[in-house]
Amino acid sequence: MDWKNTMTRLGYRISEPRKKIMEVLEGAEVALSPQQIHQQLEHKGFDIGLVSVYRTLDLLTSLELVTVVYDPERNPGYVLSSTGHHHHIICQKCHKAMEFSGTDDIEELIHRVEAETSFQVRDHLLQLFGICPECLNTLNDRGDK
Amino acid sequence: MDWKNTMTRLGYRISEPRKKIMEVLEGAEVALSPQQIHQQLEHKGFDIGLVSVYRTLDLLTSLELVTVVYDPERNPGYVLSSTGHHHHIICQKCHKAMEFSGTDDIEELIHRVEAETSFQVRDHLLQLFGICPECLNTLNDRGDK
DNA sequence: TTCCTTATTGAAAAAGTTTATCAATAAGCA
DNA sequence: TGCTTATTGATAAACTTTTTCAATAAGGAA
């Protein structure tokens, strides 16, 4: 419900397409590509242009309401960003994306790298990849590695 | 010189296009997109198909001889990966990419996240963004922020 | 509520990126 | 030097993203 306040406060309108797209993102635990979002909207009977999906995602990303997730085997995906930290762990099997906290841990690393490289660090991208608990279970059941 | 050994050992051939592409990567301190690499080759008078650039980069990446770098404002870029760690810090001004060491630091974080999320972590993507020393200088000279 | 302004959308097209196919070429071993 | 086959280049297709602009609708003002 909060994204509406944010957008209104900044002078953006709460349009029907934007609402629908946010609903999809809110219902997803996987990072979705623009195409995937568009398809889900179609299935639900909402005829929203793919172009609007792109535009809306760009806007939401710039407002930090959603976060881009990079999955080497897929197209860039978009997930809702909850407040504060913006790190995700992504399942390599089912591609589920889950947030984890951990800004503190990186501070130390950042300071060290700043000392080492003389860069002034302003942002960072941290993602973990692995197998989620559910997929671990199905793997074990089947005896796969 | 070492990438040749690696490729030969694995049964890949050292072709002219591959040599030229590696030369470009070795001479770059910025992460380059396939298109940029292709253009540099053209300027140098080497008529290598863009398709081959894609194929070669895919191969080099799979062999971990080069690393993909994500820059939110650009297309994915490719940089030579030196041995061991594969993390980069990227200048938001000139887009220079520099490696930094730091696999150890993340171990702790990974263990914590594994405990928190029950994921089995298998890989990670860590990149820092900031301003490189050279760009910091020019910024200071100009009095920009 | 109704009207008005203008941000937002949709459609169509263009631009750009990546992948697939296959005959021609050349790398590297015998 | 010749042979085998991985690799390349050209072409085309598939796919993704951006641009443009008239039509629509969000939301403040009356």
C-alpha cells in the first residue's frame, strides 16, 4: 500500500496499469522479466501494453520500489524491494528470489577495498545464488546430486 | 599468455579471432560489451564477425577466463579475470573496472545467510560501484561534487 | 460532481541485441 | 604436407528495448 504514497508524494499518478503491475510483483516470489509480467497480466485478462510494463518497471526501479536482479542464465528480473537492504539470494533451480539482510557485513569489506583501490565506493551489488530449501528437498527425494 | 595453455589443454584451438579478441580485452581496463569489442577490432582493421565475438566471449566466460560485469547503466560488459577472485569495482564516471580481492570476507556473510534462509549457497555476485582515483581528481579540480 | 490540464498509455515501428544455421575456412595433429 | 574437424562468417531469424505520437484517463480545481 505504501508505494502509492511514495508515488503520489512525488507527483506520479496511480494508474490502472501501474496498479496491476504492482499486484503481479507483490504476488511473485520469483524475479520476473518484463515479458513474464506482461504474460501474467494477459492471463489475468488485463490488456496492458508491454511498453507500459517496461516504462513502469523503469520508473519503479528509479524510485527504488523494485530492484533489478541479475541471473546469469536469464534476462534481468524485477522484484519488489522491501525497505533498507536490497540483496537477494536466487535459487538456481526454481529461480525464486529471497531478500536477505546484510548491509553491515559489507561495510568492512567496502572500507578495505576503498583503502586498497583508492576508489570512493558509492554503491554495491551483492547477490547470492544457490538452491532453496524446497528444491533441496525435491533433489534429495530423487537422489539427484 | 596463459589463456592459450588453458584453451589448448581443454582441446580448444587458438584461432586468429580469439587471439585478437583477447588482445582487446588485455588492453582494456573498462568492461567492454560485445559491440564495443567488435568496433575496436574494426578500427584496428580486423574484420571479425560480431557473431564470433559473442561466441568467443561465451566460451571465455564459461572457462572463467573472462568475467561478466553488470553495470546498471550499460549493457553487460566483459573483463579479463585474473586468477582466484572475481569481484570488480566499477567507476560510475569512466566505467573503468578494477578487480579486488575479497573472497574470504564474504564467507562469513554466506554462512549467516545460509543459516537464515536455509538456502544452500553455491555462487555469488559482488560488485562495487564508485568513483576511481583519477575521476575523483578531475572532480575535485573542477569543484564538482 | 464535472471540467480541465497534462501525465500516462497503447499501437506501431524502429533500433538494437542475441541466437541459429550451414557451407567455407583454417588450426593443429599425424 | 595433408587430413580431420573445430571454428568462422554471412545471412537470417528471434527476441528485447526504445522511440514516437495521438488518444486516454488521473486527479486537482471549480
